[in-house]
Amino acid sequence: MKPIHERIIAINAEQSALYVADEAPRLRYWAKHPTFFGCIKCMDGRVLFHSMTNTPIGIVKPFRAIGGKFHVWWPSFLGRVRHWVDKAVSIGSRNFLFVTYHYSAGDAHLGCAGWTYDTSAARAHAERLCADLGSVFSEQLTAVVAGVETDQDNLILHGPNGDVSGASLIGASPEDVAAAIRRAFPRMDPLTITDLVPFMLGNAERVKELKASPRGRRELGHNERIIAIGQGFDWLAEANLALIINDADPNLAESIRVAASLIEKNIVSAPPGDDAAIFTCIPYRDPGVDERQAAARARGLKAFTESVVCTSCPGLFESGRLHSMAAVMWEPNKKIDVIDAT
Ligand SMILES: [Zn+2]
């Protein structure tokens, strides 16, 4: 097993190359499906839209927090959603936001640790958040509550007239899928429905695959090694490797504590050399001030995270198995540049 730093750098090199190679297909995809898609989701390493829906990396903009527990009043969160909505509106596109919660049908303890496995509380939060976003953005944003069943990666959209899920659409044609969405969401704009169809078709395909060859328990449960903090982690999309925390979270320390306790549990059964890491990363576009502020944030987040883990999980911190690394990422090619590693 490669050291964890090298694993992160290798994944980034590979994913950055794929991201660049996918630029043309992504642009073609957007030309055909102009609606902007985003998702609110848990930091859980198992909730991955592109593998769940067989769509290219970079099509769905992720907003991640522990348990998906964003609140509309978080200034930094609301500012980022607004920036994203405004960008779509400025070019005449629509916005669609999946407001997700996740659970496991087979074993409650494979559900969301961020909600201590309480699926109804997680769903109730998603419904509240969805309503709050609706009251802010009104017709500029279509926000839909969606459950993710992680045993089979089933994506379930909850509509005013019932549910639509990948599992219920196996074998369906694009026309059937559009009709099913229209039945569940009678007021949804027809263009938004058209652009939502590929996600649900892809999800039906994914559920079919996992029904035919189910994953083992180890793959289903938490097995992450990395606490990733900052922004722009689309490329760190290897399933079940990283717990990703957006630094818009005003309860950042609490999210770090939960992530560190999960990593501590995962490490116990891992063989020697299969270590863990704190990894902070901030994207930038322009050299100069933009790059320097990204570096300052990444370094500061690394020191902050280390101090939280040192206090909350001293065993993990002093185990000699927790490494840390800060990086900046050039947005256009998603390539990271490590600026500090210990
Ligand atoms: Zn979760």
C-alpha cells in the first residue's frame, strides 16, 4: 500500500487528467442539457453522484456537510448557492438542486453517522432546508428532497404526488422516465424534466448492476482514510476514501470531531501502512492574490484541523498513523499543488 500522501497525489493526477479529457464531453453535455445541477449532501464518502447516476464527473455541483446539515442562514453557504443560481440565471439556464439524505435499507448502522442513524430526522432536515431555499430563491431554483439508499445506490426523488426512484425505473425508456417525473412533480418545468431524465436513467442502470452483483459489507460501511476540508473535491471521487467537509460550515470543529472519530474506528482494523490523513485544499483561478489567499486558507485550515483532532481524538493524533497535507488547486484543470506536508 502506497503512503496516504502519495495515494492522494496519484488520485489527483489521474482524476485531473480525466477531468481535462472530459472537458469537451462536459461542454457537449451542457449544450444539450443546459440546466445547472447541484446537490446538498452528507460528507459521507459513499454518496457519489457521478457513480450513482453514471454521469461524468463535474456535472453536479456538490455542497457537502456532515449529515447534509446545512442551514439557510449560514452566510458562506447561502452566498455560494446564490452565486451558483445567479450564474445559471445570467445565461438563461435553470437550476435544480438535489437536497439529499442517506440511509441503508439492509442495516440501520450503515446509515448516516452524522444523524446517529436517525433517517426520519435526516429527511425532516432535508425537507426544512428545501423549503427554506425555496422561500429565498423562489422560481429561480427547483429544489427537491431526495433519499439515497446506499446498499443499492438507489436515488429516490420525493415529489408532491409520490416518489420516483432509480429502482422503480429499471428497464424504463426515456419517455417513461419523463412521464414518471411529471406524475410525481406536476408543476415541474418541462425543460427541467428533460434534463433530469439522464440522471434517473443512469441511476436505474446503476441499481440494476448492484442488484445483480451486490457489494460486500466492507464496501458498504465506513472505510474512509482521509478527512478532506476546504472546497473543490470533485476529483477525490474514489468511493469510500474521504470524508469531505465544506469549510462554509460554521460548526467546522464539530464536523472535524465526527470525521476524526470515524477515521479512528476505521484505522483500528487497517493493516500497518494503511494510514490516515488530514487533507486541506482550496481552489484558485488566478496567480497572485487569488492563489496566495487559497494558500493561506489551506495552511490555516490544516493547523485548525490538527488542533481539533489533537484535543478530540488524542489517540489518533498521537498514533503516528495520521499525516497531514495542505494544497491549493488550479480550478481549470483541478491539479493540486502541495504546499505543506507533515
Ligand atoms: Zn451521512
